Amino acid sequence: MINNTNYKIGKEINIWKDGIAQTLTFIVTEDCNLRCNYCYITHKSSNKKMSFDVAKKFIDYVLSEEMIRPKGVILDFIGGEPLLEIKLIDQICDYFKLKTYLLNDEWFWDYRINVTTNGINYASKDVQDFIKKNQGKLEIAITLDGTREKHDMHRIFPNGKGSYDEIIKNIELYKNQFQASTKVTFASKDLKYLKDSIIHLWELGISDVAANVVFEDVWQDGDEKIFEDQLIELADYILENRLFDKYSCTLFDESIGLPNSEEILETTSCGAGKMIAVGPGGSLYPCMRYKDYSLNNKKEITIGDVENGIDFDKIRPYYLINTKLQSDDECLNCGIASGCTSCFGHNYDSANSNTNFQKAKYICKMHKARVRANNYYFAEIYNRYGIKREVNNEGRDKLYFLLSNSPVRTCASSENRGGTTIMSIETIIQGLEYARNNFLRPVFIHNKNGLSFDIKKINLKGHNILHICSVKNQIDIRRITDNYILVLEADKDEKNIQNMDFEKNIILNISFRDISNMNRIVTSIFEKTDRINLNILDFDKQFDLILYEKQLKKISEYIYQKFVSEGVIKELNMITDELFMREKELCDSGLNSFTLSSNGKFYICPEFYFNSPLDDIGNLKDGIKEKYNSHLYSEEYSPLCNKCSICHCNSCSFENYINTNEVNIPPKNSCVKSSIEYRVSYELQKKLSKLMDFDRYIKPLNYLDPFVDVLEKNPVNGILNKKYLEDN
């Protein structure tokens, strides 16, 4: 059952003003009292310190009338180790407050002060005085890397001694003054300490842990497995001890592991160029990572200085750059790209030329490991506690398991299926492992006569499985999970339908022979569900399209009247999906979803297995083949579909192949059927639009078969049948 308890681990840590405030970074010193061996500041200098005059000129420039500024500002102080210059920081903050007050500037009250420190000097009198003076406006983060062993591996004094014992002395004081948080960085050598380090920080009372792996080229073979295993062990610890609503750790994130949306592609995950950094000498940078002290391969990039201000021509690239323009084809086509962030400064330092428009990809395998571990965590928080992931990734690529050769029918399939063959437990386990490693959601298609096996006999830990089973098994499947959808056979399940408890969503199969009863069947089942995914079985060239349209119109009127009387849209995929879709959605078999059969082989979809068993596209041992012309299953390579206005279409790759000899060319009757459905949707939307608004308004079609429309626009010399064209 669904649990309404929320989780904190997996949510973003709240950021002041949701990250839109202006950040002004003051590099107050290049000196540091530690020599952390993973630090991106690789060229420290003890004699480069900012003067107050430089900071004053920077503030005066930013507050000048010529500047257009966002709401809110963050005064960010970094080093080196910024608390070595606490008196200067105090002086800078005082000047900022005085200046904004005198100018009656809204930043006088709308500001925050951020300091990230190694914590060595935290308890000093000067630092404590500064904290008391700026309470309510100040946030300090102490970098504590976890356990003593992990911390002292990297965060050391110049003499090589670890700094853990010195910092831990200050943690109790720190916790009493702030909502304790820290930033932890992991590299190749310390991955094995990840789980224990995060737990250690929580036990110290540091509840919010921002953690990441380094972007640099340090990763060794096998590191991704260690990273994944550590995260899964941490996930188990969190779940076993019910800590998911008590702490935060950014390694778990509900939003990662999906394809990048158009919105993400048009934006960036980095604020370089929008934040401005000022160096000790007065130079201005898009971000401190462009300063020479953190670059190893390139010259530093400045965008101006405190004497002359910003050269806004040099800012233009940072306002125009986006994820899409930085990414190569591999990244753009990655099905789990969301959450794979990058640092612009590091991208620049690693690029093949002097550009920001090339993303460094050293963490690619680490991101994939993180996604697998996150999928495990969110699957198990549901499996154990019934808590669903709020950012739904259930639409991701799927692997269908044909658990039996007599499965329920999930689409407009033929009768050519049957037999007693079942999938072995070994094949199921291997298939689940393949699905996990390849970011495919497992979908179990059960036997039409009952659940295919005792689910409790298989270790399904870490898997978020969707079950598709017969309405006969409603009671049995509900005892196990609510991740299921029932299949109803209109001509065989009448009694089971009568006894069925309410379901949000079902699959209904109606034979083409029963089309005259379609309205009666559909409207009666709507008493038991809010949505019907309708399949017309064994659809062929003899299908009565005129009768079909009449039946659809009756169902459409029922949907309209239901909305008028109850304010609820009863959904029938053939009619209502078109009302709410913003873009075309074709069957994704062979492109984003695949079928595993009992013989351990992969197929485009169940129909190819049952009707063309030799046409497999791979097996569990070798994986799915790279070359089976997968592009032909996409809209781009469907020369009719990509010119058609219909969004909800019934184009089936197998039916296409049977009728036209090509998987990407639908037959005439299939196109006409979809056009009839579209026409009914259009008429329904016209009536509903007087009662509600739509994001997309359907336009009338001037054809039933897009083939005719294509020929009219691009005439072809060749033989055609008049009746074949005139039927439209």
C-alpha cells in the first residue's frame, strides 16, 4: 500500500532564493593552512592576499547605477582558507552593509554571507566575534570529510599530519551555532570509505551532507563498482534504520537518471558567468575556477578588473552556453543524462581547444553507477515502506519479461501465442541483472491464467517492477504490490469484470468481431475504472471502420456527459490521449523498450517472438545487438508518421512489417483508423473547450491517410490504384 510518509534523503537541499540570487565571490587569499591533495586549487601562494581597497572598488562597481542586478545577493568568501583573513572579511561585510544602507538599496536587507572553511580556526576569538555580529545573515560550512581515516587521507597539514583531530574539536561549537552541514569530496583512493564516512557525519550531528566525486581524470578501472556498492550499502543502512526522513545526502537525488528534457538542454547546471569572482589583485573572473591557481592546462580567463569594470563581451558566452551546446552525441542521446553535472572551469581546462563548449566526461561511468544505486534506493523505499519516488522515472526504458508462452495480451496482438513454456528462475534473475545494469525498468507479463510463479521465491530486491496480469488475479497481485495493471478480455472476463474492485487504469482487449458492442462494453467498465487502454485485437483490412467511428462517437458523448455531470474526464486512450498530448508518441518497441523471452533472447516486442522467433536482436549472454537498424523504430525515420499531425497513433512495428514489409511504414488501414480516432478527439475537444482550457488545440485533418497527403505535396511517377486513394 502507498505510504504518505515523505523522504528527505533524495530531495535537493534547500538553497536560498532557489539559487537565483547574485553571487559575488571574494578570493581573499590564496594561502591555506592545509595541503589537501585533492584540492582543485593546485597553485597556492602565501603572499597573494586581497586588500580592502580592491574589495571596496568591487562593491562600489557592482552597486553603481549602471548595473542591472537580480533580487538578493550572496557575499561568498573563499581562499585558500578564507578564515585566515577574517578581519578583512569583517571589514568587507561592514562596508557592504554601510554602502547599501546609504544608497537605500534593497540588498541592504536582502543578502547572505557564505563562508566555506576547513574549520581549523573556527573557535578563534575573531571568528566567533564575526559570527555573533552577523547571526541570521551568515552561513558557514565546515569541510569534514567523514571518518578520521578518510579525512586524514587527504586533508593534511603541510607537515603531512592529518587535520581530523583539530577540526573535530570545533564541531560541537559549530553545531550549536548553525544548521550543521558539510561538503564531502570522494576520489579514487577513498571510495571504500564512503558509506562509513556519511554515517559518521550524521552521527556527529551534521545532518546535511553535500557529497560528490571529483570531476578530474583520476578514475581507475573498477572504481564505478566500488562507488555503486558503497551507495547501495548506504541505502540499505538508511532503510533498515528508517533514516530517510531525518538526514540529507546529495548522492541520492530523485531527479537523476532520466533523459535530459528540452528545458534542461536549454539551461546549464553551472553558474559561471552569472556569479562574479574577484581575485586578490582585482581581476574579475566568471568564477574562481577560471583563476590561474586552479587551472593546470590553460591560461586563466578574466572578464575585467575593479578599475575598469566588466567587459560584457566576455560575459556573452556564459549567458548563451547551455547543456545542449556543450554535449556531444553520446551525452545528448544518453537515456540517464539528468543529474550528470559538470564544472565549466574544469571543462575549459580539459577541452581540446580554448573553449567552454566541450563537456569533460571523466565522471561518465561514476554517474551511471550513481544512477543504478539511486534506482535501487528508490525501488527499495517503495518495496519496504510503500513510499513512491516523487519524480516519476517509471516512463524510462523498459524490459518486458514474457514469463510464459501464454501471456496476457498487452497490445493489439494476434492469437498466435500459447503453450506451456515458462521462463526459468535463472533467466528471470539474469534478465533482472541485465535490466539493472542497462537502466531498463523490468515489466513482468504474466500468464493469462494466473501469476506465473511465486514472486516471493525470487529476490527482487532493488527492482521497481511493473506487473501486467489478468483481472482474474486482482486479489493475488494486490497482496504483493500496487505496481500492476490488469488486463481484461471483453469476451472472456465478463464475470471477473463484474467482481473487479475499482482500478485507476486497466488494459481492455476487444476482438474486432465485437466492435458493434464496443460502446456498451467500454461504458460499463468505466464504472470500475477512470482509464481504459483499449486494444482492438486481430485488426485487419476487413475491419469495419465506419462502425468503429460510430461506436467511438457514442463513447465520446459518454465522456463529455460524465465531465458535465461530475467534472471528471474518463480516459479512453483512443480518444482522450490526443486531447492532452503535446507531442507525438509512437510505440517505443525496439527503441526504448525490448522483450525478453523464455529462451533467453531479446526481441523488439512479444509479437516478433511469437511470429518470427528467429528474428531476435540479442541474448542475455551477449546483450542487445548494436546493429539491428534501431533507428528505423524512431519517428525521424518514419516517413509517414513524421509528417502526420496525429500525436496518439496506433502504429505497430510488427503490423507494419507484416503489411508493408517495413517496420517504419504503417499500412493504410492503420493510418485511417488513427485518423478516425483523431477526428472524434477533435470533435470532443471542441465541446470541452467551452468548459476547460487545453495546452494544445487539435486542428482538423484534411486526410484520412497521410500517404495521400504526402503524394499530393510530393508527386511520384508510378502506378497506383484509384480506389486505394479515393477511399480517403
